[in-house]
Amino acid sequence: MPDFTTFGLRPEVLRAIAEMGFEEPSPVQAQVIPLFLQGKDVVVQALTGTGKTAAFGIPLVERAEPGGRLPQAVVLAPTRELALQVSEHLSRIARYRPLRIAPIYGGQSIDRQIRTLRQGVQIVVATPGRLMDHMQRGTVDLRQVRVLVLDEADEMLNLGFLEDVEYILQHLPAERQTGLFSATMPDPILALARRYLRDPVVLRLSRPRALTVPAVEQVYYEVPARRKLDALTRILDALTPERTLVFCATRRMVDELAEALVSRGYLAEALHGGLSQAAREQVLRNFREGRTEVLVATDVAARGLDIPEVALVVNYDLPQDPEGYVHRIGRAGRFGRPGRAVTLVVPWETREIRVIERVTGARLQRAEVPTAAEVAERERQALVERLLDTLAAGGWGPYRAIVEDLLDDHDPVDLAAAALSLAAGRGRPARASGR
């Protein structure tokens, strides 16, 4: 499998996708990116969740020229939600390139969109109906479009947009590159490809092999991006797992999250490819032996590691595809032990949860982040359980004499409360979990 450097991409694009967590191309990316960079028309049958947005997005951003006022590329998406998602994805790929990318969809002020288009954009991501509206009003000039992408073409067919799509195709420059992406290939889509694409390369990427989803409790929490850290600490405090493995998309995020957890009183360490072999081995040793309770890692760093008895796996960032999700959560409850997997998603990522469910056949339950009161009650229950377990186990005889001496001057309830307070804070600083 090649890495992204083999595609001859600009340093700015390589830097951006590295920060997004792309370490090696998915199968669809490995096949599509070189063809798109060569200017070939492509017809790609691939499921949502296989990395196809980056497969066309990386070449679009790579080839776009900054500064021009007229769009050079158009991406058509069936829904405004997908248009926004694709636009956001392309903007992240273009983070270090001075490009303007505009989502154009129904339900948003058309006057605002007209102002945006007049200011100049290089890439337009649009729903068919709204783009056709702009074309008929004369508020968008597509004479310089060199690339057109039809994303989720079968869904556009299902929603009745095929006539709109054909109208747009007929009014774009004939000398252009076209990419058609679709999960299925019904006859009308094949006919569209035969009519409007020029000698396309056809890639039929098979459905991902059956994914065996482990017997793990799977839940997800929808939280604003700025509250993800608070949500994670609340979950850790409520569930009190003995060992937790947290996955992040990038090395930088791994380092930042591990540092933030340590600052809040958790025994956390980072694991990624930027560490020396000796440092990696020490981090793993600490985790196995219980000196670290939270291991924050990238997918590549955690690959193939022998990490037994992980009670909780957390997807702090979503994996690149459903197969990556299955690999991650497979580390929870290993060797017959029960485990739990939780996933944190920002509002615009909930669609990816549906993709994971559809591809894996698993069901992820939505849950609410525990409140401060719920966390406090869970900690109280855990303390009571520890107390009763210690009482039943015995071995506390040597402390009895100390208690009997203290009873001469102190109330027994006060003594017990002070002892519980001491036990509750034993071994770690006070935690700040966003309460």
C-alpha cells in the first residue's frame, strides 16, 4: 500500500491531510487519487465510509489554482447535509492553500450565496436544484469549470434530481474531467455515465468483507467540539474503568489530549509513531502494569499491540472507515472479558454513525453525557462498594487499635467520614472533570 507522498502532492496538502489523521490511503483513495491527478474520467462504485470524499477531494485541492474569481471545480451532492460535510472536508484539506470553497444548497439565503460567488470561489459544493437555480438566474459562471464530481449519484437518482444533474452537465464545458461516485449502479446512472463521461476508468470496489463486530457494548455521545474533553472526563469518572484506550486521529491530538488528561489528574500517557522505540516500550509497560490508566494513541501506533484487559475503548476522533472502527473496539473486553466502546461525535458527524451501523450491522446506542450529579453519585457508590469489599475481606485488624484510641476524643461517625474522605482521594490529585 503506497503512502500519500507517492502521489506527488504539494507539501501544503500533505501537511493538511497528515493533521487530519491520514497516514496511509484507503483502497479507494489508492486507486482514485492517481487517476484523478492524471485528469482521467472515473466511475467509482464504492460505499459511503470508504474514504471516497478524500479520494476526489485531495486531487481537487491539489489542482485548483488560487486567485481566480470563477469556479474551477464543482461537486454535486444529493442533500444539503452532505454538501456541508463535503465542503468542510475539502476546506480542511485546503487548510494551507489560499482557496475559497463554497457550499451552495437550498434552505440558505440565496442572496448570501450570490455575494459569496461574486467574491470569487475556486470550488463549489452544491445540491443540484440550488446550483441550477443560480445558473438560470445568471448568478454563477461555470465557463471555467475543469472538473465535475457527482457524489452519491444513486441517491441523487432516488431523490429525483437526475433531470437537474443532466441540465448541469449539458451547460458545463465539454472539455472537462468528470468523476461519478455511487454505492450502486442502477441503469439510469450507467446511462448517464455513458452519455457524459469520456472513456472513464471504471472501478467497482467490492463491498467490504463481512466485519465481525465484537460482543462489546457500543454507545455514542453527540457533543460540541469544544466540550469533547469535558465529556470524556465525565464518562471516565462515571464508568471508572480500570484501563482505557483512547483513539485520536493525529499525533498532535494524542499529545494534547494526554497532556490535558494529566493536568486534570488522570494517569495518562501518549502513544504514537513519533516516540522512540524505548519510549514506546516504556509507555506500554506502564499501561500493562497499571501505572497508567488511560492510554491515548493513534491507530497506527496501536496496531498489533498486545494490550489485554482494556475495559473501555474511546473513539475521541472517528476512524477513517468502518473497518477501522471494528479494529479499534475489538480491543475492548478481550480474552472473554466484557468491554465497552464509546464514540464522541460532533453534530455534523452523526451521519458517520449511520454508515458504521449499516456496514457493520452493529447498533450504536445514543447516550447522554453524565451530569456532575450523576458522576458524584457513581463515585459515592464506588466508594461504598470498596468499603464493603474491604470489610468482607478482613485484614484491617492492625488499624482497629488506632480507631479505638481515636474514639476517646472523636465522634465515630466523624472518624468514619474522615477515613472515607482519605480513601476517596488516595493515590491521585483531585480531578477536575468539567463539573
